[in-house]
Amino acid sequence: MEQIFAILRGKGGAFQVEQVGEVNGNPVFLRVMRDFIAPYHTHKQCDEMFIIFDGELILDVDSSSYTLTSGDTFTIKAGQTHRSRVPKYAELMVIGGHG
């Protein structure tokens, strides 16, 4: 996995992603994010799980915010309105979140 993160880091930019597999029909992505704010959105059919490897990710879910750092996980249930924010830098895995 470290090799994939190294490749993503080397590409630069605010959002780099690579699909690395699938679990029970749900995509598994590795992401490197820098100074990034996603728009609010909803996944109607699938939960979305975030696993933080390095850095800091803020999840705004409904009317609450959660700050995640290395080793933290968080699952957003299908239908919840959310967005992610990375004030500086984060390396993470995301499982699901489609549909």
C-alpha cells in the first residue's frame, strides 16, 4: 500500500485517488488529499467508511463535524448528507460510498 500512496503523493494536486479493490461489491479507494473541500453530497444506496492512515480529515455529517487523524475510522450511513475537508494533508482509504 505504501507504494500506491507514494505514487499518489508524487502526482501532486488537491485530490488523487486509486481504486485498489472491491469488498462485497463496494469499491475500495486509496486517496491522497491536500487543502481540499468536497461539496456536500449523499450516497443513497451505500454506506461509506473512511480509514485515516496519515494527516487529518474533517467530516461534516448532517449538522455535526468530526475530526479524524491517523488510525481513526468513521462510517457514514447511506442517505446522510456529508462532505470531507482536508485543511492540510491526508492519506486514507475509503470503502463504499457509491450510488
